[in-house]
Amino acid sequence: MQVQIFSRLREANPQPVTELEYVNAFTLLVAVALSAQATDAGVNKATKNLFSRVRTPQEMLDLGVEALTEEIRTIGLFRQKAKNVIALSRILVEEYGGEVPQSRAALMTLPGVGRKTANVVLSCVFHFPAQAVDTHIFRVGNRTRIAPGRDVDAVERAIEDNVPVEFQQNAHHWLILHGRYVCQARRPRCRICPIEDLCPYEEKTE
């Protein structure tokens, strides 16, 4: 069933990508860190001007926390996020030569960077099949039984364990987009779902 499900998701969207806008590993890292408790659209709106001028950790340090705070003030928790971005930029400059590290452990030592953020960067920039589980993927994984789990860590492990290798690289993209636009929280759009006949979810909508 896993092959059937992901084959259909791939057919519907052969080259899925993150909806966050970025220009390099550093700007993606910043964008994902800013996206906590915010929408991708909201983050993109706030970072459009920022990323046209700031693309490296050193440029972020040169901008400074006050100016960054003003740039992202439309995003929830913007003051703390600005402090985290400046702090992680300083660490990248001082400890990593201004480069974004390519390991989950190293990424997760940065202020404001959790496992999900690290996995997004590893997947999107470094093409490592890391599974960044958010609320959409958690919901889809459990509803469809593609990757059931009691928490996001369990769902991440279930994706890694259950999804065939050929689909691992794009699995989290397909699942997040499916959850965002089709298998929605309050009223899933089952009528247009490409895997409706394979899904065991009992409370299907018309």
C-alpha cells in the first residue's frame, strides 16, 4: 500500500518543494526558524525584503538585532526569534566559518533550531532524506496510517521505517502539502484526495 500511496502522490506532484522562499542554506535556516507558530506565507512576506539584502550570517550580524526585529515584526514571537537569528548567525561565523553545518546534531545546537528545522535544512538544501514532521504530517500520518505515532518523533521514525527508499527524499514534502491542501484538519477534502480509496480514515467527507 505504501508504494501505491506514494506513487499517486508523486504522480500528482512529481517535484514537490518547500513553500518557504529562500536563496541558500542560511536563508532557509532563518526562514524555517521564523516559521514556528507562523504560516509560510507570513514568513515569505516578512523575509522578501530581508533576503534581498541579507544572505549570509555576517550580513545578518551587520544588520543587527534591532533592524532585524523591525523586519520581522509581522511574525509571531518576532522579538525572541530575532534574538535567536542573531545568536545563531554569530555561532555560524565564529564556529563554522559562516557556513551552515550539514549534520542534525550541529544544527540543533543553534539557538531556535529544533529537530524539525534541522531536518528541513538537511532535506531541502543538502538532499538528505530527513523527515521534518509538523502538525500536518502528524495528522496525515495517523489518519492514513502511513506513519502512525503518538508524537512527532514516533511519526518521524514511522516514515523512516515504513516509506520505501525511492520515496524517502520527498516524503515529507508530499505529506505536508497533502495535509495543508487536501487532508485538512477540520474538514478533509476527501472527494479530491488521490489516495481516498487507500485511506482507512472513517470520518470521510463527501
